[in-house]
Amino acid sequence: MLVRTTRRQLEPVTDVFQSWRRLNRLFDEAFGNWAAVPSENGTVTSAWVPACDITEDKENLRVVVELPGVKPKDVKISLENNLLSIRGEKKQESEQTTDRVHRYERAYGTFERTFTLPSTVDADRIQARYDNGILTVTIPKVERARPREIPVVTS
């Protein structure tokens, strides 16, 4: 037996899926920069994903990562097979206080960001600078990858 479904019958189902997608998007926006990660002792801690900007000019690629509260010694940068990895840990300072805690919203824990670099970068000249919680990784392009102007000669 063949059952025909009309567009009108599918509309409620479509509305439910659209509402579900909207709800997922809201959760992603609200909780997109951290994830719950079980620790060794079974408690749940949060890992976080620091925000970053990637820009490019004629001579360099630049990765700028926000790392507030992270000490430079707790950041490790590596490059292997054109894969740039920035990892580290934001440690929670234990505060001894008699005040009651009403809310903890700051994220702590390990983080890792990984970026695939093009083959046109000069891996030997990568530099990293850390200033006021902002990590800037400057990745120079190789000479042949830089745009250049070719003059037109008349005969």
C-alpha cells in the first residue's frame, strides 16, 4: 500500500527540526568556548578553546590567540608536517578565602589549537611573542610565495 504525504503534513516535522537546530545553535554560542572533560579523579573539569584570529599580508601569516591568565611558560608551540599546534594550560589559582562562592564562570584547564599551514611558509623563521595575554605567532612566507609585480616591456 502506497501512502502519499503532502507538503502540509511535513510542515510540523520541518518546524520541529528547525527549532531543534536553533536550540543547538544557541547552546553552541553559549558554550562553544569550553567543553566538559573528565579528570583523573572522576570529577568534571572544563577544557577551553581560546579565541584566535588568523590574518595574512604579503610577507606573513599571523595567528593571534587570546590567552588571558595563561603564563607564557605554560604555552607550547610546535610545527610538524605543516601542522602548527598551540597547546597549554590555564591553571586555577587556589584562593583561600572565607567568602562564600556564588558562581564560577571562568574556564580553566588544558587547551589546544591546531592549524594546517600552506607549504609556502618558511618554518625556520617562525616567531612567537606573548604580551598582556595575547600570543602572536608570525609565520613568514618563503620568497617565491610572495606576490611580486612583473614589469611589461615594450619592444
